[in-house]
Amino acid sequence: MVGAGARELIVAECRITGLSLDVVAELIAEVGPWWHEQHHTRLTARQRRRAVGAGAKHKLVFVDRLLATLVNLRHGTTHDVLACWFGVDRSTITRAIGEVRPLLAQRGCTVAPGLRLCTLSEVIEHLGADSGTGVIDGTEIRVRRPAAGRKDRDKFVSGKTKQNAVKSMVLTDAKGRMLFCSPVQPGSCADITQARQLGLVKLLADGPFIEILADAGYQGMGTQTGGRVVTPPHRKFRKNAPACYEERHELQRKAHSSRRIPVEHGIAHLKNWRAVTRHLGRREHMSDIVQAVAGLLSHQQTATRFSGSRV
């Protein structure tokens, strides 16, 4: 079990958890009651011979469970190492992370103090209220190859990287701040297919007129959403294009790419968390991992922006 001094060092050093002291304190105050309620519900849901609360107490208190989860997400630290660090069995760490990680994933992305976006419809409504510009892109995370002989083994193979991966759609504002990160799909899923499955086309077509910048992987959505999705210009001449057209077309593509660069920066900040760089565990946990990291990153970005401090 981690001593009080070591726990204070973990919380105070932002390089360990990726979060400032104030953000960690807010997480403890917010997620702690959820975890205790979930734990109490689990204890009372089955027949018991002893009263709830009787028997041995937890060696790993909630604060340590949260810190272990943050370190695992930030640095990809194995459960064996965390078990040695916290002085418990590896299975205790695995169970603790499995309990805390979904609670972090359901928090959504923080865009302002007291304002949090959990669904894609809330993000579109938020951008429409401020007449803001959103930027979308897909990001891939490498995962383990499914076992030989397993059904649909090839569906995780990405057509772009030719590696086993899962894909998530990321939506940021014009400054690269995280607004939404979708559950993952197998790597063979096209970017535009994932956006359609998430209902983005219907939300934009029926919602406020906002501008969503996208790359060539989303071409065709502009017509379906009434021009709300802006993609790079199509090439009109496949052969024997005039010299002036080549130059103008290249300038237009570069201008569009420059406007889209914030989402690339947002994905780069997301990939600073080692858990979403490459995942060696169960693929079923990837949606919770990606959404938990996106929520933590947005919370830290918001806290830094409104406090004026640098972390």
C-alpha cells in the first residue's frame, strides 16, 4: 500500500498522472461518490450472510485506485508494476482499473467549468450556439492481432497502415481543444462510414448551420449535410490539366489543410497518453480507454485555460 508521502508525490507531480493537483482533486470529489455507490450496489445485489461493510477492509482505497488508473492510462504501466508499487496483488490492480476506467469514460469532455459534453448531439448543439467551427478526423490505435481461426479476424486490419488497429473519430474546435471522441470501430471501417454510424450526417442536416472541416476521407458528406462538412476540393482534371489549375488546386488544398491542423494537434495531445498509442490488452476495453483519456485531457486543457497556469 502506498504511503501518504508517496501518494502526495504522485498527485503533486503532473508528469506522473498528466494532470494538475487541482484536476486530480476534482476527480476524487466527483468520481469517488460514483465508485462508492457502485460498490455498495454490487454488495447489496446478492444474498449475503453478513451485513454490508462487515469483513476485511480494502487495502487499496479509492484514491489509490484512481491514481493507479491514471498512471496506467498516462504511461501504459503494466498491472504487475503497479501491484508492486501499491503493495497489492496484480488481480487487485486489474479489478480496480476495470472499475474506475468506465467511470472516467462516461464523464465526457469538459469545455468550460461546469459544462461537459457527453454525446455527439451535445457537441453539435454547443458549436451551433457559439457559431463555432469543428474539425473532425479519424485516428487509429494499434491492437493485438486476433487469434488464428477466429471469425472476422481480418476486420481489424487497417487499409491505410496494413496493421491490426481500431479507429476512433475525434472532433475538436478550431483551436484544437477536445470536444468529442467516439467509441472505437475495427480498423477496416472507413472514416466516413464511422461518421455515418455515429449519426453525424443526420445531426448536421437537421441541426444548426455550422462548419465542420474534414479531410478527403469524408468527401460526399458535404452534399448530404447541406454544405456543413467542408472537404478538400475535388480534382477536375485527371490528365493534361492547365498549369494555372495545378497551382490553384494545390494552394486550395494547402489552405484547407492549414485550417484542419488543430485536429492533428488535438490527436497528438491524445497520443501523449501511452494507453492510446498502442494497446496490448483486450480490444473490448479500447472504447473506455479512448473516451477516458479524451475526458481527462479536455478537463486538464480547460483547467489550464481558465486558470492561466501552465502545466
